Amino acid sequence: MTSRVKFDKYIVTTTIYSISEAIKKFVKFENWKIIIVGDKKTPHNEYMLLQEENQNVQYLSPEEQEEKYKEISDLIGWNTIQRRNIGFLEALNQNAEIIASIDDDNIPFDNWDEDIVVGKPVNTYYYESDKNIVFDPIGVTNHNNLWHRGFPIQLLHDRNNSFKITRKTIIPDVQAMFWNGDPDIDAVCRLQYKPMCFFDDKYFPISTNVFSPFNSQNTIFSRKALQKYLVIPHIGRMDDIWGGYYLESLNFKVVYTKATVFQDRNVQNLTNNLKNEFIGYENTLKLLQQLKLDSNNIHNFLPERASIVLKKYLEFNINE
């Protein structure tokens, strides 16, 4: 049965697979409630049983999603990772204060939640520039030959130049925690390097005064940040990246912190990934230039259906 225990920290994910090692480990963080958003292909009975056996687990079946969030469910569609947005809405409706968005192939370390700094002062390596529009957080680590998915490829030749490095204390709204193993890089980078990474803790925490890409696979949000963030559907593998850039255009602060998971990456078709990232290769730099002027310019880069989803999602949280 669904737990009646009151939680203020939530984990949200979606999956079409049987219960993974990552989900088994996340369930053990008993101070966090985990919302698992089902899809048409999800083995529902497995997750219903997991819910019955663990008071901190809630499984959102397709039927329950249709009942609670039908309009946005229909707009997102089925068999897509962007259904995690419904988990975000459910967590917000349950008065979550801190929300972690995770992927089912990111296996958490035992100390995964020991250094959550969202809403707290944190002294960072601060990368500041009045010339650059975007910063690559991977490029300043011990794996500086790689770049984060969603970094504009037109700027790779001049990546992270002209930045002044200082120490600065910020209070972040978003904590993008890194990932050892198979990192979140784009298909071009993965095809070239096929990396297996172990990020040195000494480079973190990191923040910047310009745009920087972050994902939704091991990321902590404040309540106010998640009210404005979603994984935008119908734009391929820019879904979480463009959602992040939009959030940054609203002046929410991001900090990158040390790796707290090992990504045992689900099987991927890199050719399909490349196709699904093309919208970013072509448009991300132009998007950032326009977001710098006005956050509402994001709608000029979205297909109509995606633009409607963004507007509907924000409407759910308008009274907060």
C-alpha cells in the first residue's frame, strides 16, 4: 500500500525495464520517497509489488497518470522518458521540498545523499566570463578531452577560454551531481572517445556566471526550481538540456558536485542518439543567444506541441 509517512525529499524516475540495481539501491534511502513513473512497456506487477513492500515507494501506473494528469499525459505521449514530468508534478503536489531526478541505470554510492547543498551556501570554483555565453563543466575536470551533452559544438574550438577562476560562495537552486562510468556526453563525443570515466573530487564544486548544460539523470532541484523545470518533450535528446538552459535564463543557480553514482548505461543506439541530438547541434547556440535576451524566446525554438507542454506544466505551478 502507498505510504502515509510524510516526506519532504523525493526521488523521481521513469523506466520501461525490470527493477534495476540502481532502483533497488535508491529505495534503500528511506528518508526519500521514490516516485516511479510507469510507461506502456513497464512490467507493472514488479513495481506494484515493490510499492507494497516499501513504504517509501510510489508507482504511478499508466492508468493513474491518465486519471490525475490526462491533459499533459496526452500531450507528452507514451513510450518516452519525458513521462518523468508527471512524476515531477506528483512530487510537487505532495509538497516535496527537495526533488532528485535520476535515471534507472545510475547506481548510487552509499553516500549519495550525504552532501546535498541545494538551498545552502557552498564555496565553489567559480568560472566567470564576460565574453563567453556558455561553460562546459566536464572540460575543467580530469577528463577535459570530453564535453557535456548539449554544449554547442560550434564553440568546441574555443571551449572554456577567457574564464577567470576564483572562489565564490553561492546558494544553488540546482545541484548537478556527476557520474562515474559512462558519462553524459553527446553522440559525437562518445563515438570518438568511448570513455569510461572516474572524475577526481578535487575539481568540485563548480559554478559559473554563464549558461552551462546539466541533465536530469542525477540532479537535485529545489521546489521553486522544479516548478519551472521540465524535461521538454518532442525535441529529442535536448529534452533535459534545453529545460536546464531555460531554467538558467530565469536566474536559477546551478552547482556541479562530485560523482555520486556509477552509470552502467542502458544499451543505446548511437546512430539514433546522433539523429535525436541534431536539433541541438543546429540550434542550441542560437537558443542561448535568444534566452540571454528573454527567457520566453524558448518558444521560438520548440515544436508547437512541445511549447504547449511547457506552458501547461508551468500552469500547474502558477499559484505557488
